[in-house]
Amino acid sequence: MKRVFLLTLAAVLLASSALFAGEAEVEKERASIREVIESAYIRGIHTEWDAEAARNGFHPEFAMLIFEEGGIRKLPIGDWVKSIERNKKNHPDGPQYKITHEIPMVDVTGNAAVAKIEMYKDGTHIFTDYMSLYKFEGGWKIVGKIFHRHM
């Protein structure tokens, strides 16, 4: 009886250590995803209009799906980058407003992930974004976005 208990305890401890090792890896991936979002999306698109940062974090096949008038319009990353390049050219000092954000959720399964981003402009909640990412050989890339506009 004592032997069965010890074998069961050993099995539980081994399973627990494997779970903790797996969770540590997932946390590492979540941190990488947050960094891609903060670099490419937050700084690249919103706060610094850094086209190169955006190109580095968004996959070339990325599209934002915009729900309007009961239909869907796609905005490819190339068009979005052109827009921020125009903004930067017309306003070299950057945005005249303050953008802040929260990333309350990052869910990872293998090489796929989704993240929820809450965006604020001068303290007013403006968007809830849902981003899809895939992990490629070179790291995580944002491949898609849908959103809700709060204003």
C-alpha cells in the first residue's frame, strides 16, 4: 500500500513539473507576443508612426477587417503603412494626442495566438482590438485584426 502511494505521488510530481515547464514556455511566448504588439502596432502605427517597426511586426499578408454598413472591408498592411508615412511627413513631431493601451489577454496554442488590446486616446477608450498572430521561423507576426470602435 505504501509503495502504491509513493508511486502515485511520484507520478503526480512528475506531471506537475511538466505542467510548470509548459506554462513557463507559454509565458515566454506571451511576452514575445506583447513585444511584437507594442513595437509594431502601438509604436509603429499609433504613437511613433514608425513604418519600419510596423513592417517588422506585421506579416505582409496581414489585413484588418473593417465592419461597416453591414459589410466587411479589408485594409492591407501596405495601405496602413502608407497612411502612417503620410502622417509622419505631415506631422514630423508625431501625434498631437496621447495614446495608451492595455493588453488584458493573450492566448497561445502552439504556433497560433490571439490578443485583446484596449486603446485609449487622451484617456478616452477608443478601440477594443482583437489581433491574430502566427509564429514563423523568425518569430511572431500579426496576421489579422478586427476591432470595435467605442466612439
